[in-house]
Amino acid sequence: MNKKDVIITGIGVACAIGQDKNSFWSALCKSRCGIGPVDLFDASGYRSRIGAQVRDIDFFARLPARQCRRMGRCDLIGLWAADEALREARIQERGLPPERIGVVLGAGSGGVREGERYRRQLYEGQVRPRPSLLMPFPACNVTDAVANLHGFLGPRSTIATACSSSATAIGYAANLIHSGRADVVVAGGAESLSELTFAGFNALRSADRVTCRPFDKYREGLVLGEGAGIFVLECQRVARAHGIPGYATVLGYGICADAYHMTSPDPQGEGAERSMSQALINTRVPVEAVDYINAHGTGTPVNDRIETVAIKRLFGKRAYSIPVSSTKSAIGHCLGAAGAIEAAATILALYHGVLPPTLNLQEPDPSCDLDYVPNEGRPANMQVALSNSFAFGGNNTTLVFGKINPWQRYP
């Protein structure tokens, strides 16, 4: 089967700036920032007290009540986004063989928030904690919930590679279709804020106290977020047979490791460069064909500089003519869901022909001198785009997306 046969037929998104795909994209185009005070837990004692929190979702409006009562916040956000993606791709009404439908999702801290609630209730002795609070704790819980709720019997996997988890899940899902092991795969990731991760990044002093401002001279660090990005990937032949249009093609991905440090990227940007390079080699897309890069762009002083170095290493002088933007400036760093939500931004950018902006970029760092699409989006003619996810531990993944039938440009 040709690698060019995998397309995206459904997109579901929930994050701080939108509860569905359309509101998410509209907010990005309007330069809306979803970062504000965190109130899921008491953040008053931390250096940074801000985050990109999902608000005002009525999970009972779309999901079974019994399911809602037994799921954690991460699970519910993931199920919410999956429901949108599956409805859009009309999966349930098409009568596809359930054994040919797989689920591959990326995971971060998963049900840690519910574990925190259980511990507080247990040790404070105010109420008897519900044992069901511990049920969402395994990282695979969202994956299992999506597959079980919808009766999908195909391959099922959960990827946990820190901040690149959901990007890697999308790449692996495409592999399952390429290899003929599945016709349809639900892929992406979900994440919820928890005090454990919030405290950890504050302890590292890598959390910005003002806002997320990638590539800005005065950036202090990342801002944690939460949300989900879920996609329906399928063989184009199957989609066409049912009259299902696609948003973009999954041309492929690259994956590698820095093997350098637990939290810092390779100082020469070698790992990030290799991730992008392997992605292009694997997809047989020349460097000259890349029209846009959705950066990992965390807003940390080291990451933004190193990612800029890696882009320059790979693209040479052409790096200065390729738009690069970080959507973390609007939605925060969603950890296990980051790669998927940013993939949604990349796919929709290709689909609509609009570059999403990097918000809060007021004074560029002299070492970050590329075109970061500052503060306002703009129209652009794009055929091929990259989405970077460079995680703790040096877990690097780069996804390559193209407009439907973009390979007509290449022999």
C-alpha cells in the first residue's frame, strides 16, 4: 500500500481556546490566548500561577452519564474530542468492520489529578475517598475508554514519550494503515492539568509567570495547558468508497532520540534536525517543498534557541523564508496532548490556507531570527507542513502533512 494513501477524515479538539475544531481554529485565527489563572487546584503558593485550562464543558451533554461518573478529567476531555472526530468521519454509520478499526493515543500524566484527589481525601480524613478515583490512573485509560465505548476491536496502543507522545501516536497510527493491519485508526492524545506536573515545572523554574511568549527576548519558560486532539486516520481508498472527504494527508513522520539530557535538548540541535530530516527522507519530500513549520516552541530560553538552530541547520538560507509559529502561545504546553493539538493546528492551516500566529512575541530574541508569524495570522499558499514535538529525554518526533494529493508535485 502506498504511503500517500493515509488521510485525516475527522478532527476533534478541546483546549483552552475552543471546545471543538471550529471554535479552536477560529480562536487561533483571531489571536485569542487561552492562558489565565489556574483554579483546578490552589496555585497560590507557586512561582507561576497561570495555565491554559479547559473551561465550561458539559461532558454529560455528549457522553453517557455512567461513563462520565467513572472517568477522570483527562479521560473525559479525550472522549469529548474523540466523539467529535468520529461523528465527523461518520464512523458509526458506515458499518466498517470493528476489527479493522484501531486506537492509538498518546499519554502524559493521565489520571494523576484523580490520584491527587484520592490522596487528599484519604489523609485529610474529611470524607471517605471513592475507590473509583484510582480507576483513571493508568496511562492507557483514555485509549481503552475510546475503544470500549465505540466497540473498536483493532490494534490498540498507548504511547508515552512525554511531550511527543501524541505526535508519535499519529505516526504509528499511519504505520498501522500503511502495513495493512487496519483501515481506520483513531489517533491523538489527551491531557489534564494536575498539581504534580504544575509543581514539577515550577520547581525546575521553567514556568513563565506572565504568559507563554515563544521566541521573545524576555521569555521565562513554558505555561502548562490541557486538552485533547483526536483524529480519524484512514486509508484513502476506504474513505473514497464511502464518500468521505479528507482534510490532509499524513505523508509520514520522523522519530529519533538526543541521548543527551533528561530535560535539555542537544545544544547543537542535532536531534531536532535529525527528526525533521528523517521525516522528509521517509516521505521523500524535498526540503524545498516545506511551506510551514509548526514549532515545538515551548517558550523556554533553551528550547526556542535550539529549535531555531536546528531549522537553520536543515534548511540553510531557506530557513529565513519558511514561516514558523508556536501555537503553545495560545493553548499552553499540553504535554501528552501537545503534539496532537498542534497537529490539528497544522492540518487546519493547510486546509484553510492560513498561518496561525505566535502570540505575545513583542521583542524577538536576537538568537531567534526566523519568521515566527508574530501576533497575527496571515494567508499563505501551503502544500506541505511539518509539526515538531521535542520531548523531555530527547524524544523527538516530526510529522509531515500535505494537502490532499500533494504528491502530484513530486515524481
